[in-house]
Amino acid sequence: MYPVLFKIPLFGGITVYSYGVMVATAFVVAIGWVSFASRRAGQSPARMLDLGFYIILSAIIGSRLLHVIVAEREQFLQNPLMIVRIWEGGLVFYGGLIAALAVGVWYIRRHRMPLWVTMDIFAPAIAIGHAIGRIGCLLAGCCHGRIVGHDAWYALIFPTGVGSFAPGGVGLYPTQLMEVVGETLIFSLLLLIRRFQRFEGQLIASYLMMYAVLRAFNEYFRGDYERGFVVEPWLSTSQFISIILFAAGLALYLLLRSRGAAQKGN
């Protein structure tokens, strides 16, 4: 609703975008959780925060690259510098998640950190950070829903002429809010699982499955079709990735659960 949060009257005017502010807030909150959870798990907060820096950097790069690949290839070819304008919107979460997981595993292995304990520390942080980031999507109008009509009580109507990514003046499915609620629920469920955790890696495996389901469901209501399809119009790129992610999460859950049971048996 408010793509531009405010403007600072310095150096000819500095525009502060709401999307960039919320993404920055999401990272701060996520890092705060990691610092808290690492102490509880008996891990070095300093090492975890160092890892967090690499994860944030890789997540930004990965999410921006995937967005450009699926939605703005022509714009990039015409103006390559547009790839750095992340404060205006244009990040694909799955690109960031895949890049962050890859870099995270590399860092953990290199510094001989406990892999699954570390992953479990970061899992709730990803969920709550993503929930906050989606508020930025709501303010910027990106990741918007399909047209549902003005009569639906749940419809979002973005104003016209404010620079929003969403079409103005029509009722849209509130996909940004749906994901905020869904990610907050996932965060809450992860905290519950954490209280009764049975094996290392349970949180990250549960997160991968839960988010895959949430994203596949939410994609059905999305209206920003420029992100691409694998099977148009039935299977979007993100839904295809969700299927793979859910399968990977389920396999990981079963593997780690059986390994944990075997270790307890010994």
C-alpha cells in the first residue's frame, strides 16, 4: 500500500522504500533469534552470527538472481545494473533459500560446526524473518494475488498511482497476508516441536515440509504470472520447487529420525 515509506530531503532527496526497510527488519529479527537460540543450544553466538552474515548475503544474491531469471531477463539485458535495485522489490524466496542452504552447509562443514543442531537453530529464524519480509511485499504490492472482485470481504484493493507492483483499484486475493499468517504459524509450530524435539534436524526438516505446503497452496492464489510456469497454467515454477522441497524434507525427516532412534538404541 505504501511502496515509498518516506523521503529524506538530503542530497537531492533520498527515497526510503518500505520493502527494503521490512527486509532489513526481517534479517535483524532473524539474527536476534539465532543469537538467542544458539546460547540455549550451547553453541557459540559469535560463530552463529558470522554464519548468519554469509547466509544473509547468499540469500539476497540467490533470491535476486532467481527473480531476474524468471521474471526480468529482458530488463536485465537492457540494463544490467538493475539487478542491484533490491530495495524496490523483486526477490524470489526460493532462490534465496536454496543459496542460503548451500552456503550454510559449506560454512558449517568448513568450520566443523554441528550440522543439524545449527540447521535447527536457523529454521525458526527463517520462518519469522520471512513473515516480516512479506509485510514488505504487502507495502510494495509485489507477490500480489489474482483478481477476486470488490465484493469479497477479504479482498485487498491497492490504490492507483502510488507506484505499487499490484494492479490498483481492483480486489485481489490477500496472498501477502496469507503468507504472513502461514509463516507465523510455522514459526509457532517449530517452537512447539522444539519443546518436544526427538532428534537433531527435526526442526529444519519440518520447516522444509511445512513451507513447501504453504507455498504450493499460496501459489494457487497468486496473480504475478511473470514468475513463470513449468506447466502453464497448472504448475508454477515455485510450485514445482515446492514439490521437490517437500520430498527432500520428508526424506530428511525419515532419515534423521531413524538415525536418531538407532543412536538411542545403542
